Amino acid sequence: MKHQYLENIPLSKAKTIFHEHLKNAGFSPKTERIKVQDACGRTLAHAVYANICAPHYNASAMDGIAVKASDTFGASERTPVTLKPKAYTVVDTGDPIPEGADAVIMVEDLIDAAGGCFTIISAVRPWQNVRQVGEDLCMGDMIAPTGTVMTPALCGALLAGGVTETEVFKKPLVAIIPTGDEIVAPTACPNEGDIIEFNSTVFRGMLESWGADAEVFPITPDKKDLIRAAAEEALARCDIVLVSAGSSAGRDDYTSEIIASLGRVLVHGIAIKPGKPAVLGEAKGKPIVGLPGYPVSAIVIMDEIVRELVFAAQGKAAPPPEEICGVLSTKLVSSLKYQEYVRVSVGKIGGNWSISPLPRGAGVISSFTKADGILVIDQNTEGVEAGETVTVRLLRPADELEHTLIVTGSHDPLIDEVTDLLQSEGQGFRVCSTHVGSMGAIRAIRAGLAHIGGIHLLDTETGEYNKSYVKNMFPQGGAVIARGVGRVQGLMVKKGNPCGIKTFADVARVRYVNRQRGAGTRILCDYLMEKNGLSPEQIDGYYNEEFTHTAVAALIAAGNADTGLGIFSAAKIYDLDFVPICTETYEFLVNEAYCEDPMVQEFLKALHSEKCKNRLLEMGGYLLED
Amino acid sequence: MKHQYLENIPLSKAKTIFHEHLKNAGFSPKTERIKVQDACGRTLAHAVYANICAPHYNASAMDGIAVKASDTFGASERTPVTLKPKAYTVVDTGDPIPEGADAVIMVEDLIDAAGGCFTIISAVRPWQNVRQVGEDLCMGDMIAPTGTVMTPALCGALLAGGVTETEVFKKPLVAIIPTGDEIVAPTACPNEGDIIEFNSTVFRGMLESWGADAEVFPITPDKKDLIRAAAEEALARCDIVLVSAGSSAGRDDYTSEIIASLGRVLVHGIAIKPGKPAVLGEAKGKPIVGLPGYPVSAIVIMDEIVRELVFAAQGKAAPPPEEICGVLSTKLVSSLKYQEYVRVSVGKIGGNWSISPLPRGAGVISSFTKADGILVIDQNTEGVEAGETVTVRLLRPADELEHTLIVTGSHDPLIDEVTDLLQSEGQGFRVCSTHVGSMGAIRAIRAGLAHIGGIHLLDTETGEYNKSYVKNMFPQGGAVIARGVGRVQGLMVKKGNPCGIKTFADVARVRYVNRQRGAGTRILCDYLMEKNGLSPEQIDGYYNEEFTHTAVAALIAAGNADTGLGIFSAAKIYDLDFVPICTETYEFLVNEAYCEDPMVQEFLKALHSEKCKNRLLEMGGYLLED
């Protein structure tokens, strides 16, 4: 089996090699002449000067009559002046001031007199109520320098200055070539082994947000000559070429070889994680980049490498990302081999930014949709301790993150449903929810890192839920419990219950899938095991941990396990059978400091609403008596 | 002459009337089903749930071999395990895990053995190096709630979850109907009385930035039936209708009457300035707005009224504008009749935001291109004192404004040229220049409101420039003079010098145009008058004040005045003759605290560069010996 090690070049060095070579190869911004009406958002390639004055003639600033100012001198209430028809011309706003006149009297200041005359009781100064030539812009004035991004108002100013066309930097055309035998176009029904091609959609969205045009090529299978032909076509027509997947060094990874045959490979392997297996190359004076197949890896390369290229092609530096400083909630370990990019959620609570890491898998696109920011851990660092202050690059505006309700704790789909209710009603805040289990909720509320936490913690001595935990963990107070729901926990099994599971004791003879430590459902599992005299070693899969009810259901449906504890609605989605075990109380722990916070109030209001009740009844498995 | 007074309804009341009526008339967001690949930037009209798990099968996370984990148990350096060909399947990243296997050993960890066998020296856990079903997304999980704006990564997540189409809010189609007999399409050669139609370009740019599509109708002359027909067509096809100009109450102002005939006028006249003559109406359940003809007035109505409509039509609230608090540099007087919108420039210097008002004329589109923010002065306020702290809505990101070199003082086109040189070279900062005259430069540097100021101040006693002023105004130091240029000041006159002007004494017998108080050229004028024994009363136009050399030249070219003092390059642009009067020293005063600031250094470097010298030689009238 072929295996070859990649380079491991530090990012800054990789960039220097790449950019210096591209510069020498002649990669530089192109310009084009376009109509000013279509120039909004584009960047000026040259300074623009006014061709004409605006206004280009002396224009009335009012509706009224144009007069010679000296004819009005001395007019007052005691000595009114009457103007004969020959002494004035009626003008509307914007009309030219006729020869001989040099001021305008507003219609509001005119008193009708006999014979078409007007009487006035105050004088006007020369050029009063007249927009003199050049009031707005003077011919020859620079309206905007090189490099200015055209705003709507600036387009207006250019047109006002008689400029109808302007030279702007061309939007670079970026080719995206998706490759891979297993890659299929987006579908709701992929076959086993099919990988849905969504990376090109992600890349296109990113490129367009940076001002480029993107052309997505057809999916090309892992055939060297076909990929090479696509790359050649792209190099002939486009300004930047991206080859998606095949950038590593496996048996079907051809990108590096193809780039070498078309031009030159400058870097193959960057010391970052995710994102290592990237190829930076040049052919025909154009950059050609091999992107990793894993979406998160590819997004990191897009952000760190391709973004700068796209801006450079438009004659400007990429704007620096917005950053905030906040406190890390959980310890992060990082390798000295790589600079690491960790997706994080960011929330502001009690005036402080709190930063929580999200799952780190390179294949997990959903971690990017939940991410509010990226924490970059330097290559020379072994990690970051919980409580340390870190700098985070934001993926959403800080302003949006400031208005975020932070919900954490045990997973229940009802949190998503409440969030959807709030957003449907256009509440002006965002809900950020993370799954850290019931004990995680208690820790987060204690540390002031969340507003609300979902909990269902069984006191195995009293059989009561939540109360005793809160009493023990908050001896001085500081948290209150808000009414939640009752819900049925049970063992999910394949349709028809092929293993014949009837009670919890049956898990000892099948393959089990568990929840993570700290989850309320894990505590329930441990309680049931104890009650049934079972030890972890007796349960196949006790250490096979998942973070959500649906993840457990998905593995049972896929046959990776035979059973697992969870809630009814998850079983229902996966068409699984459900063996009820017990009823529990799922409630919300609220940080007392934020009980009156309008976001918390709105969340609880939506939770207790009729609409929410109806949704839960539809999902099934909830007890909503009180 | 027809004249009718408009209403003067406070903005908040006008909005309430308008929105309540629109709601009752059925104005609400529309939705459409689109491909997820095209959904970037759009807003979800419903929550989206995963249709399938991602991955939807157990997939290898590595290149290597798929095995049964239990076959590897016990493998160590001392007790290596050898796997026969039947015990493994070669897999690449993304390949399905075959029936019976539940783990993958990485190719890097395989040792080739005889007969197609592999030896390993460490065991793998069940599901190690396998992306289990649902690792990224589980079927039934909510991927995003209603109201979420689709990012590139979110489009990817939807596709990964088997969602290929989604319901989003429709982009509202907004009709823009430009009206007016005097309105002409953009041109570099308008006739007298022609007004170039640029407002629709400004509106389109604004609408598109808010997520709408805009359709610009042909220019319609001031004929009631034609405008009515255009409005009817627009109402039939579009979601929001804007009628540009004709919204006041003059003899050619039909918008209000036409809206009344098609539906209902709700507000005609809002207590804001600029922007008062606006019409808010409804017809066929759609908003129809009459926008004032003056560009700045119209932009205020677009921002205050139309923006909210466009967001409402997309099912969301308009995001609040970014704001900063800063110190106002100059006193502002405001009327109790209106809420006033003042365009301001914003700069950060010495860690503080400084706010300077820009020209307030409603016709001055260029003030919007220079504006960094809007200062809203409440209707109940008579004005704001210099030095007061005010809140400003930003028109550019705060981050961009933080990296701004503030240049003020006397007007000379060389400042624009230096700015253009800096921007051409992609310096990572912006230059904000304002014209407040040489004395204004000294005041601004003293107050710490600018980095650099252009000055040319003649000491009438010594005949020397600048030095004595700086010595007097900065007795304790705090400012240094940077080398500038020599330039020729002279009297600009029409080609052929029809009034026969030879010396400054000749200005007493013609119409003069002056510069504003505090300008170096005004001080020169006063000095020359004194030398020639002339008083202000003897000069026709002494109080006719302009802010720039080109503005003076433009008025002489237009015939509004016969002569004025200014620099050669301004005369050249307007093809005027130039009677040289004296040579002066135009230099730059630098706030000592910022001498080492890289922005200041770069500015001076560009100023003293060969490229700048060549530009100045091309413009003419500069002396560049030293």
C-alpha cells in the first residue's frame, strides 16, 4: 500500500513561499471599465475626478421667484418692496437661475399684489436660495482615491460629477473542481458509500462573500487524466483554480502530481490542523490550490490561503477578522506539531465573553454552523487551560453575539423547538445551545457561563429529580429551577425488538450504546445497572459514548448497537421500537442573576406556551400535566 | 402660485401609523422554495431538520484496513498480531466499513508481512478511526431554526443532512420610479437645467445591500397620468414601490395625489431634516413611498423608512446600526421643528473618537461619500455644544475608522494626490481629509483632533510663512512643521482676462469671490487689501465665501464672479487665466505626539516621493526646489 509523508511547513512560511512565487509568476489584479450604475461594491482601480461641477449651473434651491438681490435691498415690514412681473421669473426647485438674476425668494415669503406683482417684506442676499455651480462637487476635484470600495452614495457622487464609467478591479473568477469517485450531487437518498458533494457550495458562498465569482465544474472522478483536463480548462478560463479533495498522499490522491505536471507545487502539507493536506501550486501564472476533502479542513485552507488570494486579485489586502478576548470554559490540549484551529461558541454573560470549544472532528461541518468563532492555538503551545483568557476570531458580528441567550446542559429536542418558536416570533436575540449533560449544566451555571441549563438528575436515594442536586451544588443559593416537562425514558431497539428486550437487565446480553459521562441519561443508566447488579464490564458498549438521544438512536438503527437508553421522540424519528423504563422530570436550572433578563423571560414564556405544548405532543413521549 | 404646507409628524409617530396600517392591509413576508446551493445569504422561513444522518453509513476516517477490533486485542510490541487477508479489507477515507468490521487501522501503523498479511503492534478499539453513522448530523436533528441567515457552512450542513431545497423568505422586489421633466440619464455633458438622475442608482445599491431586488423604471416626466400608470404597473409586479421626487407640495409635485388615488396617503411630511417632504402610503396592500428629490433627504427616508420595510418583507427586524460615542469638534445648532440628521466625519485619535460635522445641504451627495457617520439631533434639542459627547451611527465599520489618518486644514489638491498614492500602494489605513483652513488646522492640532494639518499662514510683519504662527500658538511645543511645497497664488480670471486685471488693486472694480474665514488664502487676501488700502465694503463679493480653490474657480468660470484668489492648478482645470500675485509656503503641521505614528510617517514619505513630485509638476503651479 502506497504511503508517503507530507511536508509540515509552518503556515507563515507556506504563505511567504506561495505569495513570493506568485508575484514573480506575474499574478496581479486585473481591471475592467464598467458603468457606474453597476459599480456598487466594486473597488476603484484609479482615482476618480469630477468631470463637471454639480450642480453644473446655478440652480434654484426652492420653489419661488428668481430676482436680482439688489432689487430687494431695504425691504422690511415697514418698507415693503413690490416686484413687477418684469423683475422676476417663477422658478421651481432645480430650475436654472435666469440671466441677470442672482437670488431666489421662496414662495412662502411672497404676498400676491395687483397686476401680477409680488410684495416682499424682507430682502435676499446675492446667491441666497441658489445652489451655485459646484456647491456639491467641483470639476477636477478628486471624488475618491484608488482602492475605494464603491458605496451607493459614492456611485451617486460619481454620476453627479458626470462620471458614467469607471475603472475597477475585476472580480476574479475562481474555478472549483470537485473530484472523487464516491462524490455525488446533493440528494436526500444517497447510497451506501456515496459522499454528498457540498464542499463546492460552501466554497462558492465564501468566494462570493469575498467579492469573487465562482464557477463550479462538474464532479470529476478519480482519474488522473480527467482531473488534469478539468484543471487545464480551468487555468485557461479562470483566475484562481481550486481542486477539491485528493490533496493528501493516498492511492487516489492525484492533485499534487497534476499540479506538478501543469506548473509547480510550492507547498504540500502545512503545519495546521485541520487543513494539513493542502497543495499550494502555480501554473500559467495563476494560483492552483488543492483543498483537503474534509469540509472543516478545506474551510480552514479557504480562510487562511484562498481568502488572501481573492482579495489580492482585487487589489486589496484581506480585512483582518473581528476578534474578542474571552475566558475559555474547558481545557484544550493541542499538539506541538500543528497550529490548531478550534471552533468555539462565544457568549457574553455578566459582561464577560465566555468561550466554549465545539467538536474538533475535521468531518463535522455542523460544528461550523454552530461555531461563533475560531480559536487559533499556536504551534508552540501544548494547549490552553480552562479559565485562561484567549483571543477568538469571530464568525458572527460581536453585536449579534452580545444578544445571545446561552442554554446548556442535557440534550432534549424541546430546546431547539423553543428556539424556533422564539425566532419565528422575531425576538431580537439568538439562542446558543450546547449539549454538555445535566452535570455540565450545573457546572456552567455555577461558573456563570450560561443563563439556563436543562437538567434531569435522579437522586437515587430519594427517587426525586433535580432538587437535591441543586441544593447540594448551590448551598448559598444562586440558581432556581423553572418548571419543565415529564418525559419517558426507555430502551430503544430495532423495529420488532429482534433481541427481545423487556427490562433493563436485558442490556447485559446485547450490544449497548451509552451516553457521555455527566449526562442525566448516563446517571440513570448507572442507577439501573446498580439496581440490577450489573458492572460496566458486563455491558458490551458501556464505553461507547454519544452526546444526544438521536445519536444513540441513529447507531441502533444502523446496527452499530442493539439498544440504548433515550427518549421516545428519538426512537420515533428512527422508526425504532421503544421499551419504556421510567418517567423523569426534565427541568431548567436558571442562574438567579439572570432570572429577570428579558431573554430568559422570553425563553420560559415560549417554553410554557400553548404552541410549545402542541409541538411536544406531536413529538410524543412527554407528560405535560402540570 | 400654488403652495400648501406639509404635515410635520414626528418620525416615531409616522412609523407607527405606517406600519400599523400596512399590517392591517396584509403586508407580510412571502416565502419561496429554492435549492440549497443557491440559498447563501437568504433567511430560513421554517426550521430545517436533517433528512438523513451524516455520515449516513459507517465510514472509514482514514486510509488503511477495516478489521474487527476484537481481532486486534492484545497486540503490542512484544506480542504483535498478524492479520491474514481474510481478516481485513483495504479502505480509503470515506469508504464504507464492510459487514463484520468495526474499526480501521491506519496505513501508517501497518507492517507488511508475507502472504498479503499485515502485522500490527497496537490494538484498535471498536469504532476507532470510523466515522459512525450520525457523527456530524443525526436524522431529525434541527439543523437551523426559523429566521437563520444561511451562511456558506450552513448551506453545506443542510446538504450534508440530505436537504436539497429549503423554504426561505422571498427577496422583495422594489420598484424605483424616477420622475421629473428636468431629469436625464447619467451623462458627462448635461445641458443647463438638466438634472442627472443618480438617485435611483443610490437607492438600488442600498436596497440590494438590504437583501432586496430593485427594478429601476424608465424616467417618467411630470405628467400625472404617466406617473400614475407607472405606479400602477409597479404595484402589480413589485412588493414595495418608491416614487422618486415630486413628494413635496409644489406645482409639479403629484406623488401624494397619485398615491391617494391608488390607495391611501398615511403621512405627508415628517418632522425630520433633511427628509421632510416624504409621502408614506399604501395601495393594493403594498407600501408606496414618495421620496424627496434631494439626494440626501431621500437617503434619510430610505434609511429611516424603507430599510425597515425591506427587512420586514424578509421576515426580520432591521439590524441596529453600529454606534460609537465621541466628542463633537464644532458647535451644531438645530431647529426645534425637526429631528436633524447631520453627516459627520469620525476619527480616532489618541484613543478617543472625534466627531466633525460635514456640510448640511440636502443637495450635497458628496457629503455622504465623505461621511463616516450620522449624528441624529433630537427634535427637542436646540443643538449640541463643541466638546459634548454624542452618539453617532456609523456608515463605515468602526474597525476601518480606527485606522484612519486625520488630515485637516487648508485645501490643496496635493492632499488628495498623496492619499491616492498611499491607497494605490495598498497601505492598510484610510486618510480622512477635511477643509477647515490653515487656522482651523492649528486649532485642530492643538485640540488633538487631527494628526496633520496643511497650513500656509503669512506673517504680514516678517513676510515669513507658518513659523511665527506655530511659535505663538504652541509656546510649549507640541507641533512640528514638515517640509511642504512652494506654490504660486494668483487671481483667477476668465480666459482672455476680459476685465483686464493686472494687480490685486483691480479687484475693487469687479465682482470678487472670497475664501472662508480662517483660510490661509483669506488671510492673504486681507493682507493684500490692507497693503492696497482696501476695506471689505469696497469689494463686491467679499462676503461671498467658498471652501476650496476649485469652488472659487468654478464660480469664476460660471460667471458668478469675475475674479478670486487661488492656486494655478485650479485655474488650469477650469481653463481660466491666472495673474500671479505671490509665492507662498504650504507646509504640514504635525501633532508632535503622532510624529512616530506609522500612518504619519507613510503620509510624509508619500508626500516627499518622486511619484508625488511628478504629479505636482503635471498639475503645475508648485515650486519643488527643496
